[in-house]
Amino acid sequence: MKVLFLDQSGKPGGAELCLLDIVKPFANTSLVGLFADGDFKKLLETNHIPVQVLTTQAIKVSKESGLFSAVASLGQILPLIYQVIQIARKYDLIYANTQKALVVGAIASFISGVPLVYHLHDILSLEHFSQTNLQVAITLINKFASLVIANSQASKTAFIQAGGKANITHVVYNGFEPKNYQVEETEVKKIREELGINDNFVVGHFSRLSPWKGQHILITALANCRENVTVIFVGDALFGEDEYVKKLHQQVKDLGLENRVKFLGFRDDIPQLMSACDLVAHTSIAPEPFGRVIVEAMLCGKPVVAAKAGGAVELVEDGINGFLVTPNNSEELAQIINNYVEDKVNILEIANHARINASHRFNGDFINYKIQELLKTVISKN
Ligand code: UDP
Ligand code: GLC
């Protein structure tokens, strides 16, 4: 099967890391076309996946954009669309992995006659997108996509509520390779020593720094946690959220938490860092479409506390394989962290159960098999 994968980002966000694993079985026959250069391209190359940067011109539309900028950007992307049409003619499928890739892929699919698949990584609601953006996405998907792969039931439900077609939409969770998350105790010790967190109870937060990911909630919670609790933030502002980063640093200063918070920036040793934590916190204040970090924490055998909304609710069963807290509620979060500090035995049982369960439920081979079967049905119908 020859697939032209399209993704707008040059940076490795969750949607891109998910795509990396989906593409691997297609490496010999397929191509990933990116609309920006960057570390994601390097990552694909390291994994021997053919990749081409199709444009380096920034497409000036954001999740909040209105009709005017949406239309204006169309002119800007015409050369890109033309290029994608030429390339697509050599492939069986166009697989759009992000919203801008959907716009380009939909028009290219219409003109070339190559069927379009859309991997929906977002909750298409007004909490995340402008009305214009939603309308454009839903219209293009309904008109041009043969198949929608939703990353969670929550994403699927929001899509249908916004007017998306239910009959072409299938939920497939992100897949993971469980053995990548098994980390030697010596490595864990080394990291804890390097970070100077040996004797502390360490809460890890793994996410790009962005207001809706709610890092500020964890900082507020920390002020109400026991003295031996420290927090590490792993991740960077990937999409220009520099103001938010400044605010986070100021908040830490204002609360006098400088010695209990570390910002580690973007890292590519997530399993090792997660394994060095006592607990992983997820604090999104808008519904999380899926939440890779939640599953990754489980695979590392770490207790996870997640914000009760969106896909997170499908991943975590409160008190069984992790904990759920009300989004945007730092007191509740602090309470759970303090409970953890006191009752380690019960926590470890929950984390161990989560690890075993997640390694079956999100097994990468099985997920890839499911996706391949879905793609085959699209090809056989065309
Ligand atoms: N991640 C990473 N390095 C970092 C921070 C995060 O590789 O410094 C990874 C993380 O392990 C996860 C992904 O980025 O696989 C984030 O995906 P998630 O679904 O949690 O959130 P998104 O950013 O896609 O909304
Ligand atoms: C998006 C979503 C995130 C999800 C990831 C992979 O980036 O924000 O929740 O886990 O895609 O599907």
C-alpha cells in the first residue's frame, strides 16, 4: 500500500509522534510530506522513513482564525496544493494528519481522485477552535474524506456533534511499544541524581508549555503540597506560547517555589524521566483529545493523575488504574498528591495494574494492524 502522509508541523507534537509509529510499517512504499522543516523531519529520517519538506513558508492560519484569514491563506497555499496533487498521483491514499494537511489534502484528493483519510487528533469544539475553523474542517471532511480515524471516543463525539459524518468515523487509540517504557533501575537512579531530586517526592508534568495544558494549575497545587514534593516540567512552548512561559516562571517566583520546580525544556528521553518520577500529573483545562502522556506514564508503571475530561476519561478509571481530578481545580490536585505521599503501597498496586493493562490496550502492533485494515477498506472501495 502506497500512502502519502501529510502533516503541517516540523515539530514533534503528540500528533506527529503518533504518526511516526503509524508510518513505520509503510516505510518502504510511502512518503511523509511536511509543511515545515524541523526536528520532526530529523526524527523521521532517523527512523529511515522517506520524508520531504513540501514548503517552508509559514501558513498564516491559527486555530482561532476567522473567515478572512482562512480565505486569504488559500492563495498562499496554491503552489503547495499543486505540488501535493502531482505527488499524490503516485500513491493509493492521501493520509492527512493535521488540520492544514486536511485542507491541502482534501483539495488534492478532489483533483487527483486519490482517496483521502483524515486522522482526527483534535476535539472539534469552540473550546479549541474558532467557528470558521470548525466549519471549514467539518465541511472538508464530510465532502472529501473516505475515512476518519478519531484518536478517542471524545474526539469522535465532538466531531459528530459539530456535524461530522458518523458512518465514516472509527476510533483508534494511539499505539505504543511497551518495551520502550521499561527503564533499568540504575538509569532511574542516575537521572534522579543528575536532577538533584534524590530524596524528594517528584511529580512530573510532560507536555508542551501551553495555557490549555494547565501547567499553572500544578504550580498552584504545589504551594499546598508537603515540603518534600517537587515538580519537574518536561516540554517546551512549541507554538509560540512565550508569554505563558514567562507567566509560569513568575508564578513560581511569586509563590517562593524556586527550589521545588524545575523546567527541563523539550526532552527526547521521556520514558527515563517519567520512570524517575513518583507520580505523573496531567492538568489540561480544556478537554484533552487523547493524552499520550497519560498512557506513557502507565507504561512506565507510574501512578498518574489526569484531568477528568475528553479522552483522559477513556484512559483512566478513577482509583483503578490512576486518578481523575476536576479540571482547573488545584486544591483537588494537591489533595491527591498529598494522599499519594502518604499511601505509597496502594499507589504502587494501582500503577502496576495500569502498566499491565495499558501494554495490552495500547499495543502498537495491534493498533497498527487496525489502521492498516481500515486503510485497506478505503482502497478496496475505490
Ligand atoms: N514529549 C516529548 N518531549 C517533551 C514533552 C513531551 O517527547 O519534552 C512527548 C510526550 O512524551 C508525548 C507527546 O510529546 O508523547 C505529547 O503528546 P500528548 O498527546 O500528551 O499531547 P499533545 O502535545 O499532542 O497535545
Ligand atoms: C493531539 C492531541 C493529544 C493527542 C495527540 C495524539 O496532539 O492534543 O491529546 O494525544 O494528538 O493523538
